[in-house]
Amino acid sequence: MLRRTLAVLASLLVGAATLVAVPTEAQAAPNFKAPFPCGQRWTYSHHSAEVRRALDFVRADGGTTNNTPVLASAAGVATRYSQPSGAGNYIAIDHGGGWKTYYFHLNAYSVPSGAQVAQGQQIGLTGSTGNSSGPHIHYEQLLNGVGQNIVINGQGLAYPGSYNQYFLTSDNGCGGGGGTPFMTWGSGIRVRSDARLAAPVVATLPGPTQVFVLCQKQGDTVTAEGYTNNWWSKLRDQNGFITNIYINHPAAQLPGVPIC
Ligand SMILES: [Zn+2]
């Protein structure tokens, strides 16, 4: 009887170990995109007194923040909430796998509670409802109810204490043909009309910038920052080339990017 009891206990323990192991495996995050429309450039900041790991976004491209569409940063099921003393009108999207995103202070909702929404679908209008000092999108990514450091297109965002230090250009809802998003690094990076050092400068990237690489080709060999590389990327929005040295990716030739 004892031997049999031990055998049963052992099998229960094995079963319990298996059951425990499954939910603790990390769930891959969705490929979250910016919560505002394609091509728009916004700046963001984090208040030290803020709930969780939120970032607040306002437009930095000359457009008006108030009533700009708020977009689902990944597909999921949307739920409306209202908290007049705090988050105001807000939407939470359940992406599955324990992942949720929050969008606070909406002027209006664009989808009913329980709606299945696509990535890039408008879910509301930016506003200042609830406890808010002005129109902005208060945005959060949560895993199992715990606020996470925000990641957009696979890149972790900074947590500056004020606006106009860091910027994010949206590729959400852009449709096809938008190029592959990468971040640049360094400052004062020159974008040239061709993959040659003598080609005219058509734009300058002041600091780390989200860019969309349409294609890449070999050109002049560049040595900078301890790297030497002759691959250059063609940037969609700047309509010119930068050396791949300043694309924030370890490979000299970027994976998944076609040859020009
Ligand atoms: Zn906030």
C-alpha cells in the first residue's frame, strides 16, 4: 500500500511539474506598432509618478494632437472603460498570451466593447478626458497585468522625463511596400542621394531615428565608429542612402532587405 501510494505521489509530482512548467514559459510579445497613424512623428515621455511603465505621446510633426485617431498597436479584442477621475475614456486590447495594451484619455471611442480589432485599426480619438493636463495618448503594454517596458517594432523605447528628446514615427496601418523598420544610432548622420561619400547630402538624422529601409546596395567603403562597411541602405522617408554602420543592427548586410 505504501509502495503504491508513493508511486501515485511520484506520478502526481511529475504531472504537477509539467503543469507548472507550461504557463511559466515566456509568451512571445506581439509585434507592437505605434498607437498613432502611419507616417506621423510623435514625441514621448514618462512621468515618475506615472502608473506602471506608461509613456505619454504628443505629436511633434506640426499636426494637432487632439482628435487624431488612436490605432490598435496589435490585433486583439477591445474593451471600453471609463474612469473620470483617472484614465478617462480608455480602451484595453487583449492580444492573447497574457498581453494587453491600454490607451487612456480618449475623446471618443471608435469601436464597441468586445470588438475584434486589426493592427492599425482606429479604436478612438486622442483627447484629454480624466486626469490629464492636455491632449495626449497615454499608452501601456502589460504582460499578465504587469506593466512592461514599451517595445515598438522590436525596439525598446527610452523613458525620458520630458518631451522632445525622443521621437517615434509610426508605420502602423501603412499597408504594403513601406520598407523594413530599423533604428539608427549616432547623431548628425548624413543621408546622401547615392551610396557614395561624394553624393549630395539630402537629409541629416539628428539622433536615433526610426527609418524604413526600402533596399540596400554596395557603394563606397566607409570606416567610422570602429566599423568598416560598404553596404548602404535606401531610406523611404528621407529618399536617400546612409551607410549601414549607422543602422542599429549587428549585420553588415541587413537580413530580409532586398538589393537595390
Ligand atoms: Zn500618462
